[in-house]
Amino acid sequence: LSAVSDGLTYTSPVIVAGTFAILLNSFPLGFYQESMLSLFGPQWKLFGGYIYNGTFSVLSVIMALSIGHGLCEDHNSRHPLDRLTPSIFSFVIFSCVMATMEPVAGGSAFETRWLGVHGLLLAILTAVLSCYLFRFFLRFSWLRISMHSGSNSVAINQALGTMFPVVLTISIFAAYKAAMYFYGIPNPNEALYKLLTHSFSSLGGQTLGAASFYGFIRHFLWFFGIHGSNALEPIMQEIYVSALSHNISLKEA
């Protein structure tokens, strides 16, 4: 948990930058919006939008990299290890899990909404599991290629030593994704949230007990450095926004 917390802490400057971008574009005062429009024209929100696109829109990717780095730093404090490889292959594995078999609109292999805050939960799980699996394979000396020539650089030695553990780890996640697609589950994020939504629905969905449990989980995730409201947003949209709309219609009636 300490390593995951450190990995999430590394992203704090990025999150702060994205937050200020949202504040800049959406400050809820009419005269502020009108003043910015008159000063900079109809495209005045482009600046904040570019910052948002580079921060919150790809937050899951950033989290996968930073948590991989945090877990590696924690392991390095006890066992020296390549510092860069886990961060790189955490991103690679996250890409394997997130990519679709059929390109979405525009020819992209990724649905952009899952690269942001909605994909955060899966990004954290992927980073943690991939790092532990990599370290498991690294224990076997017969999987590591050793070069004893003094002329070789440290980078070459580390690349060769981690080659097979990295390939095996990536292959396992790619096989997992292929199996999910074979059984009709092309999007692991949607599958994860459908499972969570079904769990809340089975507890009573919009009842007081289920809603209280949802509120508890939403805040409990903060103990792990996870933005609970963002991570559980699909559940909110699926179950509780409809209840809110119904309450509004009842009040108006």
C-alpha cells in the first residue's frame, strides 16, 4: 500500500495542473466567463483544454506508469533492480489490456474515455499485478541472460537480464485479454464495472443500505489514494443518477 501510495503521490503535480485547468475553464461566475470571452475570443478555453487533455484525459496511463515506478522503488530499497523496465512494461501491459480488437471511430485502438479517470481502477490493478508477476519471474535465474564482459554497459546488462521476465509477463496479460475477447468480453473496463454494478444492484441498488455502502466504498478508496467518485462514476451513472432524475421529477410534480 505504501508503494502504491507513493506511485499515486508522484502524479500530484499533474493532478493539480489538471484541476487548475478545469477551474480556469469552468469557474462558475457569469461575469468571469463573459470577461474571458471578451478578452480572448470564443476559443479562450483551448488553453485549459490542452492542459486537461494532457492530464485527466490520460490519467489512467499516468497512474499505470507511476505505480509501476513506485512498486519498483519499494523493491529496489531491498533488492537492486532495473528502475525503468517496470514502468515501461506497466504501460505496455495497460495498453494490451485496454486496446480493442476492432479500431473505434477514427481508426484508434483505444476508447479515450477509458484512458482517463474512468479507467483508473483497472490501471491500478494492472500496474500492481504486472509488477508482482514480473518480480516473480525475475526470481528464476535461468530466465535471466547474464553478460560478464566488463565492456558492456549497465543498460545492456539490465535489458538482457529482464528480457524473458518482461516477455512472459506481457504474454500472460495478452493471453488474458485474448481469452476475454474469445468469451465475448472485449472491454475489461466495462466488464469490471458491470460486475460492480451488478454487485450493488444485488445489494438493493437504490435502497438506503446499498447507497450507504456505496458511499462508504467511495470514501474508503481514498485510503489507497484512489479518487473514489471518479473510480466509481460508471456505477453512479448506471444506478444513482436515474434515481436522482426520478426524485427531481417527483419534486416537480
